[in-house]
Amino acid sequence: KEDFKKVYHSKIQTTKDIEELAKKINIGNSTLRRFLGRMETESKFSSVTLNLICKHMGYSSFDDYRRPKNISLLELDALAVFYDSVKDKNVLTSERRYNDVNYQYAKKILETNENTKKFIEKFATNKVALEYTLAWHPHYGKITDPEYQEILINLGKVTDISHIKVFAPSFGLFGKFVSENFDDKKEIEKQLKLIDKQLVLMRKEYKWFFVFPEFRAAVARVLYYFHYNDHQNLEKEIQTQFSNLRKMTIKGYRVFFACYFADCLNLIGWYSEAKEFISEISNVEYEEFEKEYHCKRDKYLFCIVKGITLFHLGEKKESEKLFQEVSNVTFMEFPFDIRDYLALQYYLLGKLLYPKKTKFSDGFNSKIKEMKYTYFNRFN
């Protein structure tokens, strides 16, 4: 309670202040009054209420709030030893043990903004550390947090890794769009120019194709053109990316790109164009992708994205088949950085297909509030 007051002190001076704050953070007025001690209560607060309050204080959950807020110096030293031991070595694709340890470190580093900032400060010149934690784990559950967005934008300035200079601000712009904070046109244009400049450098510096920074940069441009009603450049960008997709030779990259770019097109309601990208991936190519990559996250998202696309184009039966393929999945099976986004998309498709089943609409609305993806309210 005292920490909450430190954050919102200026906004809770009067009963009216509390009422307005309750509306702003999507909590009941009486619940907030009880929490602040303005009403007597003998009942304990639910975990849902405590999680919601803590999220509005900058934490991911009540459990996050209760954890020590800093990575200890000892742990930072351990991180340095860990990442320096594999510096300039391509081990992630071949060493499962390394990947598992890296995943656990990344999870802790990204749990709080304070941890993330401290990590970047210490490892600003360690390319391995920055790439394998921040670039490999874009946190969809936190991307609407303005402080996390600022961390990514600043990261793009301090690092000399060109593909992170592309990824970090591009993903930050995605967060601004889905949280409806996309109105600073001059700043967005500035970021897009920097992204385009780094794309050119990235393509020169690396012999292989970086599919994730490429599609994130394309998504950032699409969202910009859409938001500012520049349909001519929007159509041109989509055509360019479709041409790029057809030029790709690595099948796994084609599936990744088609899936994530179609997801962006679904977001802005361009379903026919989204289908063009999805349809470019044949059943044979998709099956080969499954065998080679064994990536449950991307297979799941591909099914959901395709299902949403087909539903809006009147192909409900095919959409239902895709939904049934993923209906038995537990979200905790997915990586920490994307599981909330997959849940949001799952509930959206369920809500579209079965509007009378409240578990989908309730789950969808709950995820919007939790993640602050307010742009998704347009699908209600």
C-alpha cells in the first residue's frame, strides 16, 4: 500500500481522485478504497487484485513485486563468466544445455525494468550477452510498458550490433501501436529513418538473412502507414514484402516471415493480403518446417494467425479445424516472452468462432486489460 501511494500519491488526495484512478487502472472503486485503507475490510485481497495493482506499479505480478528487485553483483559476475565463455561462438543451435541456462538468465533479466537496465549498463559492449537475452527474447507481455519501450529505444542507440539496432526500436514501435500511443509522428518518423539506415548496414555486415529484424522493421513501417492513412505507401510496402517472401530460399525463414507479417496484416484488418502471405506456404513446406525446427511457439502462432485470417474471409470451417489443432495447448508450455501474446490471439480466435462461449470473450478482455493491448478492443 505504501509503495502504491508513492507512485500515485498526487492522484489519491480525495475520494474523487480515487474514483478516477480506479477507472484508469481498471479496478473497482470500492476495492481500491479498501486497499488504500479508506474503507474497513476483514477480507483478504484476491491474487487477481494484487497482480493488477502491482502491474500498475511497474511489476509483472505480485510475485514479481515480492522478489528482490536487483540482480546481485555476484549474479552479474556469474553472467559475465557465462557469456564470455561463449563469446563469438555459435553455440545456441547445438548446445541445449547452454540454451536452457541462457533462457533462465534472460527470464530473470527481463522480469523487471530495473534488472534490464542494469544488465544493459554492464553488458553494453558484450554482443553475445545482448543478443542472446534481449534480441532473442522480445517480451510481448511487457512491450506496452513505456519504460520498457524506452529501454529498447536507448538500446538501439548504445549497441553497435546492427540487427539489434533494427529489432529494438521496431519492437518498441509495435508496443506503442498496440497500446494506442502512436501519435508522436515526428519521433516515429525519426525512429523509422534510423531503422532503415541500420537495415542497410545489417545486410552488409551479415552474410545470412536475419528474418526477425527484417519482419519487425517491415511491421513498424506498415503500422505507421496504416495509422497515418498513407494507403499508397502501405500497399507498396506490402507488395515489397510479398516479393521479398518469394525470394527467400530457406523454408523455415519463409514460414516465420509469412506468419508474423500476416499477423500484422490481421491486426490492421487487411485479411485478403494476409491470406496471400499465408497461402504462399504450402502444406508440404509447413510439414518440413515442423520436422526441422520443432518450434511449438511458431507452429502454434501460424495456426492461430491463419485461423483468424480465414475466419474473416468467410472460411469458418477451415478456421475451426485450425483452432481445434491448438485447443489442447497449455500456455505455460510456451516461452515467457510470448506466452501472453499467444493467449491473447487464442482467445480472439475462440471469441470469433464461438461468440456465445463467455470463456473466450472473458479471456480475451482479461488479456487486453492485463497486457494493456488497448488497440485490440476494436475486435470487440
